[in-house]
Amino acid sequence: MSSCAKAALLLALAFATPAFSAETTLEGTMRALAAVPRSSATFSEEKSIPELSMPLPSTGTLSWTAPDQLEKHTTYPIDETLRVRGDRLTLERPAQNMRRELSLDESPEIRPMVEAIRSTLAGDLATLRKYYDVSFGPAGEGWHMRLVPLSISIRAALQQVDIHGHAAAVQRVETRGNDGITRLLITPAP
């Protein structure tokens, strides 16, 4: 089997959706997520901000490479790339010639928000529990994990993160914060 065929098979397995089992646990789901070496998807996102009458839409692509690389490339309404590699977070907006980089270790208010997604995709329950009270259970044919920040200062900006998935795939992320609600719908790449 060629390396291209192996990669395609791994990606297909990463986004496979077997039925939710009564035996599925938080720990089992995290092990399944940790076994996914890389994945890619498209997303559509809506940000509902109290001051606006309609949500702000955006679309683009997501990619994940274990153990710690996450990229969100927004293609509409603007071209923007948010990339996390290890301890570094980079935000780029080519049309404005803007590039900002920061260290997550030096940004304690940002790291928990990054880890909500990155640690979930990595299957890193220990890191999630460092920043969040984690609850988990079945939801429809999949699972639902709720993350509530442990830090009062983080809770001032982010009240909770709800992550919905099926097997070893995250399908939807909803964040509730003082600036409104953001809903991210994820569609695995073919």
C-alpha cells in the first residue's frame, strides 16, 4: 500500500462514525481522539454578538497534526490564519500585511481557550482538567463534553465550551462568553 493510500485510510478512519456505545466513556473517547495522528475539515462558524441583530458568519478549513499543531484558516469573509504549534500562536491576515505571534506560556488568559480545542483533539484529558471542569455524556448518536473554566478570571471572558462529536471526531464546538456565542460546525474532508 502506497504512503498516499495509507494516509487516506488513516484520514478516513479518523472521521469514521461508528454508533455511540453504552460503554463509551470520557477516557475511551479521549484515547480514540489521541489515536488520530492528523485530520482536516472545513468549517462554518457563526458568532452571535449581543450588539448585532444578525450573527457574523465565516467559513474556512481546519487542520490538526498530533501532538500539538492546530490551524484554522478562514477564507470568508476575510483571509485569516490562526496557527498553534507547540507554545506559539500566530495570527496572519495577508491582505493587511499583519502577522502577530505570541507565546502561550506568556499569555495565561489565552492558553485555556487554545487548550479547549487542542487538548480535546490530542486526547489530553490531564491538560483539559488543568484548566476546566470536564463533564461528558452521550448526545444523540455521539457524545457531548462540557468544559467550564476553573479560573474565575478566565470565566469572566469564557463561561463554557460545549464540544459535540461522534467516535474520534469533533463535529461541533460552541463557546459562550461575555462577547456572545460562537458556533463552529465541522465537516470532515473527504
